[in-house]
Amino acid sequence: MVLHYTNRSKEIACGRNNHDLVSTSLNDRVTCKKCRSSKAFQQRSWFNDFQNRTATEPMGLEEWTSGAMTFAQAAQFSLRCFLVEAEEMAQGLERDLQPLIVNE
């Protein structure tokens, strides 16, 4: 059986509208080739990839899925938040490192 991709508004990414379709919002379970090649599926995949690579939750994901932000806005917001967080973490690590460095 083919599994289709659906977003929160329950729209099938490939455009089919048969009420007997089985769908999911979990990207790794989608088997419909048209759904997998759709922009909505690929955009959601970007957020999954972001989370897997950064080990942080994308800050713009909920805004994008609710329609409050476009994909571009939400993705850029996620990146900016991650960059700020990473910079703060690096600065904290550097502060912790300074007392440990022994001048020889």
C-alpha cells in the first residue's frame, strides 16, 4: 500500500484527493513518488535534516506548519536562532577554557 505525505491542513502533497488514501506527516514513511518529489515534502525534509544535523529543534517549524511564516522565513529564522545559540555556546566554552590554559 502506498503512503502519501500530508501536512497539518491534511492536504495530500501529490494532489490526489481520494478519501481512501492512507497518509502520514512522517517523511521517512512516505512511499508515494509524487509526494516525495513535491515541494511540501522536500521543505519538511529540510527541517528534519536541520534537526538531525544540529541536534536542535528548528525554531520556525511550527510557524511554517501553521502558515504564520513562509518556508523561507521559517528556515532562515531557524538558522539565525541556531547561529546565535552556537555563538553563545562557543563563547561559554572559551570562557571556561581560559583559566585552564597554563602559560609556560
